[in-house]
Amino acid sequence: MLFKTIGIIAALLTSIGFIPQIIKTFMLKETKDLSLVMLLIIATGTFLWIIYGISIGDPIVTGANSITFSTTAILIIMKKIYNGDHG
């Protein structure tokens, strides 16, 4: 039970990690300091974790990475809208 709780807390923290950046980006309408390559790497990695989580039937892995993938996708879209697709 302890390790499941640790896993849930870790999943929650990593899942919400990009929310402050999304809020800041929305407020400033600026993404020049965000690396598109970094965002694409994270999106790809989290998408693969989603596939893995589904394959092993783990809702924590699947759910956490689905949220992280979604927040990363939001930042990629914001990057395209606010600053073009530079680096």
C-alpha cells in the first residue's frame, strides 16, 4: 500500500508539472524560452508510456502519462500560436 501511495503521489506531481508553465504562457502569450524539441521528446515519451501502461493494465501509469501528454500538447500548440515553431 505504501508504494502504491508513493506511485499515486509521484504520478500526480509529474502530471501537473506543466500546469504552471501553461498558465504563465497563457498570461504572457510568450513561448520563446520553451524548446519545441524538448516538448516533442516529452510528448513522444509520454505517448509511449501510455501504450506501455495500457499493455500492462496499469491505470496509474496510463492516467498520469495521459495527463502529462495532454499538458505537453497544449504547450506545443501554444508554442505554434504565440511564437511560431522555432526551436
